Amino acid sequence: MPTIPAPRTTCDPLDAADTFIVSLHTVVHAPRQTARTRAVLRARRDGVDRFLPGIEPGARVIDTHNCRAAGPVLLLDNPLLTGETCIVEYEQNRLPADHWEQVLTAPAWDLVIQVRFHPAAPPARCLGYQGIGAAMVETPIALTGDLSAHTVTLDARPGVHGIRWEWT
């Protein structure tokens, strides 16, 4: 299996869970709340065989690649050795809402959340947010010409990262 070098920044996987998230990219289709996520993971110890992706209660995993869903946990097809990487993909449905959030349980070098809105339901305003508890920080996000909004967070810390939107 492939391996990658040690972390390039202060986001240290040795302080994280069993897996370090190299990259997590989610594309959400709103308002129906279907999302596909691609995660590149790096094991920080031998025998890593699962990933806790922060799937919300009530969400349903409907498709996977290189893993299988067992409740809120993704079981990897093959256990990893320290430093080995794998790529998993999963698709999920959530109940309709006015936001999408990703709860990180481990640091990530690269976290991307993109929300694509249906042409018949463009939002009036979008805000990105991240943090923990009362320390949430919101940032306005512009819609692109194809009616999508996104956030990119490098060296993302564990906690909540998301996009919320408002209709007029």
C-alpha cells in the first residue's frame, strides 16, 4: 500500500485518532441533502481498520468504495500499517436542512465542502462556519455562477466545519 511522508505542518497526526485525514472532499446536493465524500486517510498505528467520518444521526450511507458502513463507522476493506494510506468514498442521505456540516474527529490537511444548489432553489445567502461550541466563526460565502458555494480549510482542526444557507 502507498505511504506518504510525515505531516507538512503543525497538524500532527500523532495527537489525533487512529487515522489522520490527508484530504476530505464532500460535494453536497441541496436542498435534498445527498452528499458524496472522498477521504484520503493515513494510519498512525498498525492495524487501523476503521474510520469515524462524523456521520450525523439519522443519516443513511447509501454507497461506499474501499470500505463498508457499520452505523456511524466505515470499516476499511484492508487494515493499514503505520503510515499507509487509503482512499475511501461514501455517499449519504440526510434529512433536508438549511446547512451541511462535517464533524472532524481528527485533524485534516485539506478539508473541502462544496454545496451545489438546485436551480429552482438558490439560497439568498451562504455562510461558512467552523469551531467548537461558543467559539464558532462564520464567514460569508459567495455563490458561483453554477449555484454552488464552497469552503476550503487547510490544516483543519477537530471540530465542526460547515456551510449554512438562507432562503428569502
